[in-house]
Amino acid sequence: MTVGALIFARNNEQIDYVAMAQWSARNIERHLGIPTHIVSADTSLPNNTRHFSDVGNVTWHNLNRMDAYTLSPWDRTLVLDADYVVASDQLKVILEADQDFLAHRWAYDITGCNNFQGLNYFGDNSMPMWWATVMMFRRSKHAELIFKCMKMIRDNWSHYRALYKNSTITYRNDHALSIALGIVNGHTLDHAGIPWELASLTPEHMLTQVDQDRYRVDFINTENRPRWIELQQDFHAMGKQQLGEIVANNS
Amino acid sequence: MDTENLIAHARTRFDHAAARRTLKEKYQAKFIFAHAGGMWQAGPELLTTLKCCTGTVVILDLYETPVQVNTEEFYEQVLQRWQEQLNAWLVEYEALNKNR
């Protein structure tokens, strides 16, 4: 059985996603021992604008994630965001799972400062959100349908946005994935997920690298006091600028 | 009542509880592993289940899929994973207490 990782990356005005993906590919090779292909996004697709609190409005080239199924040359594929930091071999576990498709159902703030309740659901009907940050799929009818369904949702985004009463105008892979999983699973909300939560770091916190797989997060806690924690685990760095600086220092 | 002292103490406890929760999230993930085509969480519940049985049995994994396992061999693996990760957790927990 062949296994590999795909990272979708295309630079915008503020963020060097390709450098981020190359750095991540080295981490993946080191910890998971699998090859990585970096997919530079399709320039023919229309772009979104998305706001990030650390870098402001940027062009959001992130519309072709659903092509992962056709682009992957492997039997089993890990699809990762370029800003997902692989600092351990934790993801090996899901590469061994007897499942066609896995993603995170829940994300949480590593510092405990932010409640992710609002981010773990979307739309006025509070639909459960599945995070497209880390996806694992194996070649199967089920996985193929999920990706085809995501494509259908992207191509008809205004319809699905209205149907799910989603106030977010910007297309998001997370929302498309969540809707697709619902449709493919017969609207049962019954889908196997990655059996742990997605550790996330929001942009207002300061991320620095201590050494190769150790990171320090400085933050102001809910009582307005400066605190810090050290991370030696995988996490989703939502602050692209700080991660970009770490990547630049490692290049 | 020295309310200033009480507030300071409560704040410290809050921070400490948040750090402990973060550590717990990290190790909850590390307890999970694959075996015999199933996905498992090492811990007392699984160990007790395995201790109740002998030879080859069928038990439900995290995805509620029935999986056939050899109890003796699997018990050793679960115990090893559980204690390895708990030891690492203890080291980090003690460092946390020291820092604060």
C-alpha cells in the first residue's frame, strides 16, 4: 500500500505558503516517513478574499482542495494545510486506521483563552463543522464521493450557503467538507472522525520556535496576565505571519 | 476576608487548570493507536475489558467496529502504551508545577 501527503499551497500578497509547505514537507518526511507532494493551486479558479487578524485581507487561493482525490498518486493520502505544524509522529495513527475518510470534528485553543464553540459549528442552524486542516483518505468509492460532493458545493456555493444559512460569504473548505460529509452520509451526522481534537493556536498569540520540534507560545490570559506554554506536539498555527517567520528562519 | 489575596489565588488556580487541561488534551491523543485493523485508546477501561477475557475475542474499537484480538498480546501492548504516555505526562506535569 502506498502512502503520501499532499499540501496545497499558493502564495498571496502576504504569505509565502509554498515555503511553508516545503518546510512542512521536511517535517512530514522526518516524523511520518512518507513523501509529500506540494500542489500549487489552479490559477484558473476564481479567488476569494479572506481576512486574517494578523495579516489583514489577503487573496484566498484555497479553492481546489477537492482535487486531492484525483491528484493523489497514493492508496492512502494525508491532506494537510500548509500551516499545520507536524512536530510528532501522531498522524501515523490515522494512516493505520481502517477508515475511508477522516477529518477533525473538534478544534480547541491550546492556550485555553478562546472558546471554539463558535468555530466548531457553522451557519444559523449550528451545523457541526468538520475541519479540512487535516484529512486522511484511502482510495474508495466513499472518499471519492466526498471530494466530488465538495466540488459540487464549491461550484454552487451561493445555493449551499443559503441552504445552510451560512452568513460567511467567503467559500471555506471546512464548510464544504462539513456539508459534503452530511450529504454523503445520508444526513445522519454520523461520520468517523480523527479520535482526538485539533490543537489550534489563534493569531493573537506569539509563536516562536525553541528548537526543531519545540515551540513557545506567549499569550495574555483571560485575566490579562502574560503567560507562556511550551508545545511539543502537532498544532494548527492560525497565525500565518508568525509561522512564516519561523519558516523563513529555517530556510 | 482578604479578597485581594483570594482573587490572586483564584487566578493562579485558573491558569494552572488551563495548563493542566492543555496537557490532558495532548496526552489523550497519544493514548490512541491502531491494532489489528481497529483504533484504540489505551487506558483502564480497555485493560479491564482485556483482563476479563482470555484467548481470542471480539471487542469494539473506538469507531464501534468489532475487531478480533488476541487478549494476552493486546493487553501487553495497551499497558505499554498507557504507561509510556503516562510517564511522559508525569514528567511534563512536574515541570509545569515547578514553573508555576
